[in-house]
Amino acid sequence: MTKITMMVDGAKVADDVEPRTLLVQYLREQLGKTGTVVGCDTSNCGACTVHMNGTSVKSCNVLAVQADGAEVTTIEGLAKDGELHPVQEAFRDCHGLQCGYCTPGMIMQSVALLQENPKPSESEIREGLEGNLCRCTGYHNIVKAVQQAAGQSEGVNA
Amino acid sequence: MTQLEDRPDVQPEIGRDRRRKEDQRLITGRTRWTDNITLPGMLHLAMVRSPFAHAKITSIDTEQAKASTNVVGVYTAADLGESQGVLINAWAITEDQKAPTHLPMPGDRVTFAGEIVAVVVARTQREARDAAELVDVEYEELPAVLDLKKAAADEVLAHPELGTNKSAFWKFDSEEAGTGGNVDAAIEKARTDGVVIEREYRQQRLIPAFMEPRSTVVDPTGEQITMWSATQIPHILRFALAATTGVPESKIRVIAPDVGGGFGGKLQTTPEEWLTFCLANKLGKSIKYTETRSESLVAAHHGRDQWQKLTLSAEKDGTVTGLKVELLADLGSYVSLVGGGVPVLGAFMFNAIYKFPAYQFNCQTVFTNKTWTDAYRGAGRPEATYGIERMMSELAAELDMDPIELREKNWIKHEEFPFTTVAGLEYDTGNYEAATAKALEMFGYDELRAEQKQRRDAGDRVQLGIGISTFTEMCGLAPSRVLGQLNYGAGGWEHASVRMLATGKVEVVTGASAHGQGHETAFSQIVADRLGVAFEDVEVLHGDTQIAHKGLDTYGSRSLVVGGEALVKATDKVIEKAKPVAAHLLEASVDDIEFSAGRFSVKGTDQGLAIGEIAAAVFAAHNYPEGMEPSLDSEATYDPVNFNYPHGTHLCAMEVDTETGAVKMRKYVCVDDIGNVINPLIVSGQVHGGLVQGIAQALWEEAVYDEAGTLVSGSFVDYLLPTSADTISFDIEHTTTPSITNTLGTKGVGEAGTIASTPAVVGSIVDAVRHLGVNDIQMPCTPERVWKAIQGAGDGGPATEGAAMPHFDPDEPGTDSTEGAGA
């Protein structure tokens, strides 16, 4: 067992973990952060995407011990003081989710994408979300949501 | 007591693009996926699965696994005996259908790679999985049947004890049914004085690939045994558990909490559910099983997998005279829940929107040693639509007619509805002319045809093709009597109840079980309109057999058109019950009470009461009519009188690089007629998502097995789900002809995009290179296949179909993906 300490969604946590524990397993099983989910076992789907020290990572692809000392933000820590993050709001407004399983990862990746490139083109959005799979939406409204969050469109208001 | 006239802000909920009620939880991670559930002392399962497609189990050594730290037990079929139950087939398509016994965990022989042979119970998931690696199973490999056509020849048997691989042969003949003429006569006649198109198409095997892996938790510690499962069908699951395990139905509670997509893939009763149920009961402890993605791809059911032999006859002016369909459908190694019923659902759809005077459908279901198949979005209808839409374009090419003009010549005109088809269905409403006209205009059809001609004339490296799909489908499964005639094991009704709470809130209980569709939102809109209450005041409850005690769940584009109609009928009963109470409280005659916008008023006066006030009065029960029960709560069970028939026109423009075979979608336009729309935002999501699944069949997805029967596309590295970078934004619109078989005038939309899009996409690629001698490219249309098709034709080599090479060496025997490549 290895002792690790990190900041998760603004709270300091410390635990002993098996060295093989993945960050996503630590988040879900030990911290109860079940908002972050597992969709595959080959790091293709991106459902487990979180932010580590300000950049997006697939938390199934990071060992918990690698996150020792890190600052981690999950989907559960994105809204502040009950106010949704603009990307969360845009996903709802543009109907960028259906079953919602890919959504935590998709939102976290979209936030990171907009941090790196605040005014992305449609193709930059599509390239930037390539590592996150969605089976429900066909991506159409997800792209619109990111555009709306970037202030480029009014979304799909009918 | 507010009058509606005083509330100019009130607008009808139906038709409004309400943001979804579901989303607040989902976008903040406050979710209730089955795998999130943790119970005190919960144990975990890991499955030991066969690596062989067909093998005798000669021994299973579990000692080392049992000795591992924190392992509670390791079980084989011999340990569990009959307590593991059995998996059912709900639809024996013929009286003499052959079906092997489907145990959750067989003891003697495995019949596909991925089948469970032992199960480990441990205190943690990781320890269970580690120990599963230590279970030593000895197998004696048996010859496996992997190729569908070879399977039909019965040379090697998937289940030797059955004596054949053929499960059932199902036929519909329009002459025998009295719905049309003799198809063979029509074809023979066309051979002499008309035109006959004969093609063979491959519907490759697909994997539903819902994003949430399947998970099951069973808690046996209460009076009711509770199962949480990532399922589309909690009610059917409960029934099947009771029917096969001997546990009374009343002692089982099934909950489908948040469910992360299904697409038919969770329309199943699974070995994993049965084993979790069995072991939790045996050990008296809560148990969880969550599959890995790799397990999901290999062991959750697959979809499609057919060969379609199609013969279409027509007169020389393009008037169709007959259609004959001969299908081979791969069941995989078992007849699963719906099983052979999936291709049979296509039987009524091959004739589509066209007026065929003669029609015959033949389907042979066949066993192979592969993962079992069942419903995948569209289930039978995408296959049928693909077949007929490709054939109509082939006929147009043969006659050198515009494919739109050819379709128009043969489709049912809008003034001809209701129309009884050659397959015996009555299409209630539709307007193919209107949808097509709108789609052509949005698409810029004439301009794109002009550009196509210009590129052809110039011999451009990049050619342009236009694909067309003027589809219809039958949805809203299903009238129970029709299901009875088809020998299906259950009905097709749906149940709803409406509870009027004392505080003015309304609880709606539905037997439909959403897994991403947005029922909470859409159903709230319907109830808000019918009862005149606020959208926010309606709570929709579902997916728990103890709350929604009765239902037939969600699949077949049924939730709105069947479940929504049940809801309408239940709300109507609430209003009828409230009327005498209103009359009593207002001291008026019931005949003078009118109900409008949530308010019961006395005709010709300004006196009235809001429905919430009546609900509160009934709750208090201090003053209500003599002889009446003090309750407004109502329920309804609605059995649909007919299917309904969404339709639409889908147009795809594709650029094909003739030197590399690469394809690039340039534009996709669809105009769907789904009747009245409850929530346009939700509809748009259903259409977009449906389109991409259909497009993915055309371009990317295929479950590929190697010659040993191993699924080589068994992870998301190899099974090509489309990404955001692979896809484009779509132009979608609607025309509206309300259905006349339900109160709301709605038609299903959940499967439409998937059903329609595949032939439009493949058709566009073929259209781009037809002048190079190509008339077919096998799906998925990879650059390699497109390139080889062009080369084959260019060389004047084998027929195009033969040149439609898949990924692997065609000389290699038994490779599924090469089926027909050299035929």
C-alpha cells in the first residue's frame, strides 16, 4: 500500500492505495466520486476524463499514485456555489446529452479544449473531442454546445 | 383561481423545446448508474470465459482460485445445477423452431468464444478478476461453424445434438396471404418483357456498444430480492427471472436506475444477470457484477448479420411488379430473447413505401458458433430498408432514370392513405411527396447533380455521389393481437398511472423504461397540457417494478406512441373522476361542468376550481359526492390498434477519391415525418444519434471474427465507433402528417435515423463510382473496399460484388469478413 495525498474538487484527501489502483478507481471506489465513470478498458472512450493540475487526463490511464500531490477536478467539482459551469449549461441548453454516460468526460474535455483554444472552429472542436466517444447524440449537439459555450452561437434554440 | 385568459404567458407544452428535466443530475455527476451502487458487505463477481468458439469442457480446476485471498467461492455449472435458471426465447418464430437449451453457464460444452464457464466471488472486484485468471479450464476443441452460408449447408454443426444449424424458416407470400399476386410469375414475366434486378447484399454483424457497460447488483437481504440492472426491460426481466428460477414474481423487485444507453443491446435477459441473482441468493449476500468493455463487446448480444438475396421485377417504364426476398440470418450460438424475430420484423418492410403487386419474404435463421444476435436499433427494419432502397436505385440505374423519379412513380400517393400494403399492413397516414420535395430543396439536388456530371465529364480524381433513402418503418411495438398471430410470447400494451397529490403536484408512473430518451421531460409536457398543470409540477416515475408495477418497457420506438397514449388515457380518467367532485363543490350539475386549461368551471359563469384545488379537496375528503371513492388517481393500459409509420427522405452527398478509395461526407439532409412532435429538441437528438449509428454501419463498424472464431474487433481500439472528428453536422427538418391511430397524432422517432441512413450513405458511394462499373461495395465501405471495387471494375475483372473485398485475405477459409468476397 502506498500513501497518497491530493486535492480533489477542492478538498484535501489522503489514503493508502494499492500501487496498481487507477485514478478512476480511487475516485469512484474510495472517494465515492461516482460522477466520473468507466466506459472502456483501452482508454478509447474518455468517459473517465477529469482535470489533473489544470489539464484533462483520462483517469483510467493514470495511476492513483501518479496523482499524488496533484490537484484533481471531476465533474462533481465543476459547478461553483451552485452555479453551473458555462459548459455544463451549454450542454443542457443545446441538448448535448441523452443517456448522460459520456457526459462527465465530454464536459471535462470540452472545458479543457476551451481553455486551450477559447474560439475553436467546428473542425477544431471535432478534433479536440475525438478522444471522447458518445453513442447517443451523433455529436451534432455536443459540437453546438461547445460553440455556444465559446460564445459563438445561440445553440439550437428553436 | 386564475383564469387562462389572465395568463397570456401560458403556451402549450406539446411542441415546445423544453430543456430536459433529466440533465441537471447528469451534467453534474449526480448519477445512479448500477455500478455506482455499493451495499454493506457487497461481494463481486468475475467471469471465466471460454477462449474457444466451440469446445468440450473436459475439466475445471478451481482450487488455486478458491485459495486466493478474499475469494469467497468459485462456481461452475456442476455446482449450481438447476438453481442457475435458464435463459428464454420469447419469440419462437415457427412452431418447429429448433433451439438449444440456453444455460447462463453451460457445464459440458461452450458454443461461442466468450461464453461463461466459471464464476468467481470475491470481496473486491480486483480480487475476483485476479482469481479468475487462476481458474484452469481444460477444453477439447470441436470444429466451429463461423461462416453463415457454410452454416446453412450443415457441413459443421454449431450444436451437433440438433442435427442441423437451421433453426427456423419463416415465409410470407402475398398470393397465399391474399394481399397480392404471385411473385414468381411476376419475375418470370419481367424476364421476357420487363427488367429483373438481382442482387445479394451483406448486412454485416454489428455491436450495439452502448456507453455504459452492463452491470447488475442483487440484494437478497429483504423480503423481496432486489436486482438493479443496466437494462431496457426491468418488467420483462422480472417476469423471466420468476419464470425460470422458481422464485415467485412477487418476491422479485427489479430496478433499472440510470441506464447509459441501450439501442436494443440492453433488450436482453443475460447470463450475467442470472448468475448474479443465483449467487446472491445462494450466499445470502449482496453481489455486484460489472462487465469490462471487452467482455461487453464479446458477450453482450450483437446485431444484424444477414445475407440478403433480392430479386426485383419491373416493367420497362420503371413500374415495379414484384419483390422476392431470401434471407439468411445468423442467430449466433443461441436463440436469444427476441432472436429470430428480429429478421422477421423486416418481413413487413421490404416493400416499404412502394406499391408492389406481388411480394414474397423468406427467412432462414441459422446457428453459428458466434456471439448470439438480437435487437440492435431498428431491428429488422434497417436491414429491410437497406435492401429495398439499394434495389430501387439499382433499378433506376438499369433504366437510366433519375432515382427520385423512379421512386415517385412507385410510391403510395398521399391521397391514397390509408393504404393496405402487399405485406398486409395498413399505413394510416403519410406524404412522401411533401417530405421529398422539402429534402430536395434543402439539399440542392439539381445543383449537386450538375456538379456530379461536371466531375464525371472532367474525369476528376474526386467524384461526387448522391445517395437516396425514401424510407418508412413500422414502429410502436405493438398491437398485442398481431404479436399473438406472430407467436410472440407477450403482448405489446403499455401501462400508465397518474397520482394527484394533495399539494398540487402530479406523479406519473409509466411502464416505459427510459435509458436516455428523455421520457421525464416529454411525458411531463403531455401531462402538463392534458391536466393544465405546470410542467415543473409533474414528476415522472419509472424503471422500478415496485413503483411502476406494470409495463412492457422501452424498445421498438414504442415509448411515446404506446406509453404516451396510455398516459393520455390515464389523465383523461383523472379529469372524468374530478368532474363530479367539481360539480359537487361548485353546487352545479355535472353536465354544466367544463374542463379547460386545468380548470373546471360552470358553463356560463365565472365560477370554477383548479384541478389542484380539487385534488386537495379529495385528499381532505371532508366533502365529496356520495358513493364516490375519495381519489382522483387513475391508471390505464393501452393496447395499440396499429403500428405507426414514420417516413422520410434522406439525401447524402459523398465525395469519393478514386485513387485512394477514401470517402468524405459532404452533406446529409433528412426530412422526417414523425407526425406531431412533443419536443423538437429531443426529436433532433434522436435523429442525429440515429443517423450516426446508421452511417457507422455504412462506413466503419463491423464485428470481425478470425478463423478460430475469436472476435478480433473486441475492444474500442478495433471496433470503430465513430468519433466527433469522423462525423459532420446534419441538416434535419420535418413535414407533418399526424398519425390517426393515437390521440396525440405522434409516430415513433427513436429508430428512424438508423433505419434510413445506411442505404443513403452506401448508395452515395456507389453512385459516385457507378460510371466506373461499380454497383455494390460491401459494408463497411472502407477505403480499401472502395478502392478495390474501383480497381476490379476498371480492370474488367470479376463482378463488382466479388471485388468488394473486405480486410482480409479472401483465400483464407472461414474468415467471416471475407464471406462472399470471392463469391
